[in-house]
Amino acid sequence: MARKWKKEPSERPETPPVKDPKARRSFSWFWFLASLVWTLSVGVGVAVGWTFTSVSGLAERVRELEKLRPSLPSVVYDMNGRPIYEFAVQKRVPVERYEDIPPLLRAAILAVEDDAFFRHPGINPLSMLRAMYYNLRAGRIVQGGSTITQQLAKMLFLTPERTLDRKLKEIFLALHIEKHFTKQEIFLYYYNNVYLGHGVYGFEAAARYYFGKPAAQLRPEEAALLAGLVSAPNRYSPYLNPQRAGLRRNYALRRLLEERVVSRDVYEQAVRTPIRVVAHEERPPLAAYFIEEVRRYIEAKYGYDTLYNEGLRIYTTLDPTAQRLAETALRDGLYELARRQPWSGPLRNVCEGVCDPSALAGWNLPEWSSALSVGDRVPALITAVGPEGAVYRIGAFAGIWKPADLADLRASNLLRKLRPGDVVLARIEGLDPEHRTVRSRLENVPLVEGAVVVMDTVTGEVRAMVGGLDFQRSQFNRVTQARRQVGSAFKPFVWTAALEAGLSLSTIVEDAPFSYEDPVTHVVWSPGNFDNRFMGWVTLRRGLEFSRNTVSARLITRVGVDRVLQVARRLGIESPIPPYPSIALGAVDLTPLEVTAAYAAFANGGLRVRPYWIRRVEDRYGRPLEVHGPQTDDALSPEVAFVVTWALRGVVLRGTAAGLTRSLPFEAAGKTGTTDEFTNAWFIGFTPSVVCGVWVGYDEPKRLGYNETGARTALPIWVRFMRAYMEGRPPETFQAPAGVVMLPVDYYTGLRASPECDGPVILEAFLPGTEPLEYCSPVKNQEVSHAEGTSVGF
């Protein structure tokens, strides 16, 4: 009999029992619905709990809304307290009071964004449901249901992603904001902080950016356009999408009509009005290099965020009149120099391959959008070239350059080098609107650079700073950053050392071939003069006036290099100076600011003034963060400073600068400077109250051209600036201190004047005890002219 085995409980039956289908179906729906309700309850509970927990910290921040510090630009002011520039990542013009919001613009914003703003508690359920309906029907976000309060909450406290969590936070925050602030306060915060495209925040700033006027002056169609920007500033930008902007504007106008803010007639006229917004041409501001120097300092000290967001008030020493004149003087001077240099070619050619004359006739250049005036330098488009000349257009005006008009440009057969389609630079000399013709001068675009710096000699305040020809071409500030050989502009420091060593302007020195062997290195130095000529025995005055290199070389070997170095350091020169006699000829690299500031001490009675361009910095509330004023050090005695000034006055009256400065209607003194191979040209000149330094050269040193000396290249820029700047100012004279002895002397010998002198007589300045004892006479004059080996020469 077979044994029956009992199945273990763990074994699965081969065929599971069959249950009633209806019972199974009923059982599944019950649990499905139960699970769904439970899941939704838990999910909503968790979401609400999570949102409440995460929003509670934000709610604390809402109470700080009344202390909200909107991002404000830092404003730069000139010496007169007028704003000249703003440092801003965002463009803002905040309004302080709700009452200052123009009613028309306020109504437009409410009509478009939240017509129930003053009736709801922060959220508008009907608006949210309506937006949900339209979004579901469209399958995408086509309408927003957020109130102005919700938008403010999102704008200030939340991230922009579209999630349920973020929406719940937005609702909680909106209710919280409404609890703590009035409707007027909420609307004012919103009005000042909403983004409206192109870096513009707030409606007041937007009115100025898009229409160039305050919000109070907006017309209905303009207010409607701004109100329509809120939901999508880039999509509805009149610059990027003018057609969409027009449709959106008209929608906002229709809402104004529906809200009975405007009449039917006003509405119909407004929708027919084309959109007109102001053009924004990216031009460098006045004093671009000066402003950049301010930016470097402030950003280094306070940081990027503070400069661009914290609304600093930066009061500077800039004189806008001096700055404009300095920029014009440098620009005109460099263009004049460029006419003596090889032709640099056209700016570009607009054609690809062969030019179609008919296409050129209708071609427009972006630079022609501004009104044309005589004196402007603007691009010209060459449309035809032939034996008779080059035909060109400037906007709607036509002109021709005949061969004779191009003769002064340094370019052989220039007509053969010009082609149709070339864009060249022209300076307008005359316009005939009736016949649409223009008369202009073809310009050679300078490749050379330059710098001008203007200082107050008493305070050290920098009045103007031009660091180059074009800030857009190069942001390198040659006033403060470019160290260049100064040439003979260094010689006044050598003469200062000589005066302190007991010599005088009447001391006789030989201008003749000269060699000097360094006692340590045994290197022989044999300097020569710029013109390869020698004047024989001359006074120190004449040696400086005519910039004789051998005289300067003999002086430094007499008084010592160390004494000259000490003078330069006392005058504020901080750049490295090689301790060699060759510095007497300016073989030292200095910045224009250093040299100019050093010369200020001569005019300022021997007081060194440290240059500065920021008077004070305040925070957004007007509290001072730093204050600057004149800083002076005793560099020279007043007597030595005046005698050097008196010698430099002779450079202007009789010396290397006399050709352009002799007839100036004001007293001035200064010194030219030229380096080997004509690579750098300088002139530093001053009056009792103003010092101005000019440098001209290439960024990569090379010849400016034959005979391009400081007197020919830099001095005209200085004269052009100073003539204009000094016009109308009260006359000033250099006043001798009580300790200076003023004596009439023979100009050539330096001896005391007498009736027997046969040369011109000048009034000379002496330190006490250095004045000459002998009087001039034919015999003495003869002795001086052959003075080699006598006690008066060395």
C-alpha cells in the first residue's frame, strides 16, 4: 500500500482558487480610491507643511521690506557737483513717494497687470482660475494669474522657476506682505523694482530710457507701452520686436479704454501713433579715461558689488570745461600730426568684390544717424574715383575731393589708392542743405597716441585727464600707466640741483663736444646736441632755454647724479631712475602724471602737491566714507623754485618753445622734451595756478617722423588747450619771493647790465650770494666769449 505524503504549508498550490470577478473588481476600486485620497491628503499636507516651514524664514524677511535697499548706481560728480557718469549694472531712478507716481502710468499698470489690486487681499482666486483655464486650454503658459503683490514677492524673495512649491510660497508671501504694508507702499516697491528690459529696473528709469523723459511727461501710448513690458520685457521690446511691442501696447490702450481712463478719441489716436523710442548710441562719456581711473580705485577699495549696486556718490575734481578743451586739443593735434605721416588707409570697404554704383548710392552708414555739423569728423563713403577726383557721400550730402585737395596728405598718388566702397574719415568744413553738397577735408586716421593732464598747481586737484586719442580704441591710460622717456623735460631737475649747489643762471658753461668716463665702470659717455651744433660758452639760462645737451651733461657731472636724484624724489618722482649721468638728457621713463605733478612745485613756491582726482566718497545716504584734500611736502625752497620758474619762463619767451608761446596773452613757463630718433615728444608748461603736461608717441616706441620734436608735436596741443582754457580768467604773474635778488644782466654773458653792454639786457633772478659782481663791458664780454680755463666756466 502506497504511503500518502502530506504537502508542506510552504508549498504553493498548483492551481490557485478562483474568486468571484465582481468581488475582485469591487475590492480594487475601493482601495484605489482610498489610496488616491490618502496620497493627495498626505501630499498636500506635506507640501503645505514644507512650504510653510520654508516660507517662515522668508516671512521674517518680508518685515525688512520697508528697509529694502534697491540696487542703486554709483554716481560720479564733477568739481561743480554735477553728475557726469553712473556706474550701474542696472539702470534705476527710484521714486520716493507713492504720490509722485504719475496717475496715467499708475492706471496703465493696474489695467494691464492687476485691475483688482486695491480690492483683493494679496491674491485673486478668480484671476488664478481664469489663468489656469486658459493655460490648460492652450497647453502652455499663456496667461499669468499673479497679482502685483505676488509679482513683488516673486521678484524680491523667490527664484523664477515654475513649480507648485514656488507658487505656494508666492501666495503665502503675498498674504504676508499685505498684512504688513499698505497698498500704496506695495505698489511703490513694485513700481521701483520691476524689470522692464535692457537692464532697466522701475518705471521712472524706463520712461527715461525708452522715451528720454520723466514718467510724468508720458503720453497715453507711451505709458501703455511701458505697462505692457512687465510680463515679457524682451518679447515686447520696441527695439528687439517692434511689431509685437505695438500689439502689446494697443492691448494696454484697450484696457485703459475699458477702465475709462482714456476716451475713445484718445484711444483711437494713440493706437494709430507709431512707436517712437530714443536711440541709444554707445559713445564713450566725457572724460572716459578719468572715469576709468575713478572706477579702478573705487572697485579696488570697495568691491564690484558696492560700486555697481550700493549708490555711492563720488565727488571728483574734474573740470568739464577743461576736459572738453583737453580732449579737443589732443584730438586736433594728433590729426595734424597724422597729416605729416604716411597714409594709414581707409577704415574699411563696404563692397564684396566689385562695387555696384547704384548700391553705393543708397548705402547708409550707422554713423550718419546723428545730425551733421561743421567741424565734425565723420565717415565718408567713396562712390566713384577718377582723374577728376574722388566722389563721396556723407549721409544725404555729396562732395568731391580733387587732386589739389589731397596734396597736403603724405601719400603719393593717393587717388590711385582710393576705391569705390572705401569708408574714410572726413572733417566737415561746409554744408549746403539746399543743394545737398558738402565740403570736407580727407583725414588720415592717427595711429599715434598722446596724453594730456591738467592740474591745479596749489591743490593738486586733477582738472582734466585724457589718456589717449580714443577710449573705444584703447582703454590704456597713458597719463597714469605709460612710462616713456622724457628727454629734455627732465633738465629742470638738473638745473634745480645746480642752483642748490650754489650755481646761478648767469654761470657760464661750455656748449662743446664733451666726453665723460665713469670712474667705476670706465664707460665713456659722449653726448651730443639735437641739432649737432654747438653754441660755445653760454649761461645756464641760455643752456636751458635752448636745451643744450652738453651743458646738461656737464652740470650733472659737476653737481653729481645723487643730488639730481634727490631733487627728483623730493618733487614726487617715484618711478625707477637709473643712477647714471645720462639721466641729464632724460634717459629715464616716467608717466606724464609724474612729470606734470613735479613741475607744479615750481609754480607752487617749492611745495610738492600730490595729484588726486577724488574729493570725497559718500554712501547712498550721504554719509562720508572718505575725504581727500591737498597734501603738500616741502620739496624746494621758495627761492629755488622761483629761479627755476624764471628760467623756464625764458624757454617760453626766447627758447625752444618761443615760436608758439611768445605771444600768449598770459604768463607761462615750461619745457619741451624730445627723445632720440624722435620717438617721444613732450611739453610741460604752467601758469601760477595751472600746470598742463602733454606727451605724444606710439605705444610701441618708434619714430614719429623726422624733426617731430616736442616743440613741433606736443607744444601745439598745449597752446591750443591753454589759449582756450585761460580765456576770460584774471591775469596772473609769477611773483618773486622776498629772498630772491632781481638784477638786470646782459643776456649773453650774464654779467650785470651797464651802459656799456652791447647786447640785450634781461631781468634775472638770483639766490642771495650768487648774483654776479662784475658789470658787462666790451672787454668783459670778450673775456667771457673766450672763457675756457677761467673761474667762471667748467
